[in-house]
Amino acid sequence: MNVSPSKLNTFLLFKLPAAYFCGVRTKSLSDTTCIVSVKHRWINQNPFNSMFWAVQGMAAELTTGALVMSKAKESGKRVSMLVATNNASFTKKATGRITFSCDEGQKVDEAITKAIQTGEGQTVWLNAKGINKEGLQVSDFNFEWTLKVKA
């Protein structure tokens, strides 16, 4: 079974309903890139009439996590994955549709290959940027994923 945008969106409904009901949706997933979007609405707003930072975080994490899930599945090995650290910066109010993208699939490939070859856990930092409809960056997220091949 391949990981696809529709399967990820169904996964959200059943396993991460908060993200699903806030409107987080995977738009595309390729070998190198994942794109996720979310629209500012009443259910995901903060008191300042913009998107709550945690909703942006869910969308940003999904862009990186979907790449890791997809690559782990492709490897044919059982790979555990966990976010060890993350950080974010916010540069503009997030209103309207915000699109998050991560195009670092090659870094995930390298980390999983190294984990398989060495049998040791690996870490990889992945970045996701939130861009509004005007093309302006509203947020920047970094996630440190830990990867380990299960015995």
C-alpha cells in the first residue's frame, strides 16, 4: 500500500481528528515533496483573528511526517519515527489559505538508508514553510525526526 494524499487525509480523520476538523489537508506527495494546506476559519483561529499557531504546526509537521512515513514504507523495513525537537518562527498573521511544503525527501532517503546500513538510530532535520495566498511566508517550522529500524 502506497502513501497517498487521500490515504493521509483519511488517516487524519481517524487518527488525528483535531487536525482533520481544523481543515488540515494533504494536497500532494511525491518522492521529494509534500504539500499540505489549511484555511483560516472560525474553528482554527486565535483571539487575534488569525490562525492559531498549533494548527499551523499540525500542517507543517504533516508535510515532514508524510515524507518520513512514505520513505519508511518504501524501504520495506519497519522504521520507528518520532519528533524529538521542533522550533518555529512566525513572521506574519496567518489568514486565508496557508500552504505548507517540505521538499527534503532526499534527506529522509539518506537517513533511512544509513539507519538500515548501520542498525543505529538516525536523526534528520526537516523544514516546512507556511506561505499565504499572496506568496508571503507566514511561518517557518523545523522538526528533528528520529528514525530507527525495528528488529
